[in-house]
Amino acid sequence: MVVNFQSWTEPFIIITALPGALAGIVWMLFLSGTTLSVPALMGAIMCIGVATANSILVITFAKERMAELKNAHKAVLEAGTTRLRPVIMTAWP
């Protein structure tokens, strides 16, 4: 990812979303009383993939808005509000 983004900071930001996804996986397994099985692990892998893809989309959109607006705060706020609906649509079961 470092080669793709030509930066160390953007992949680091993307990777920081994964502990939240892992916490959600463990929490839901605990609440539902599901054991750690092959189907649960496949679902966990899918969840990590969706979280990574959504992070990449938000970071890329924020980077594009930053190039247009020249204001980091406005770019981040606009990226978060604009990409929230598509992220929820792809991540919600």
C-alpha cells in the first residue's frame, strides 16, 4: 500500500481502522455466543476486507478534496459526510 499511495501516512491511517473492526468482530461473537469456527473466521476476513476497502475510499476521497479545496479541515469533513452513506450501504448487513 505504501507503493500504491506513495506515502507512509495514508496506509497507516487505513490500517488504524482494522482494530475497530476486530473489536466489533470479537464483541459480536461474544454477544451472539458464536464459537470461533471456520464460518466465523471467513466472516471476520470479509469484515476486515470491507473495513479496509471503505478506509481506502474515504482516504482517497479526502485526498482529492484536499487537492481541490486546499483546506485540510474542510476536505476531511466533506469526505466524511459524503462517503458516509456509501460506506454504510456496503458495510451494513
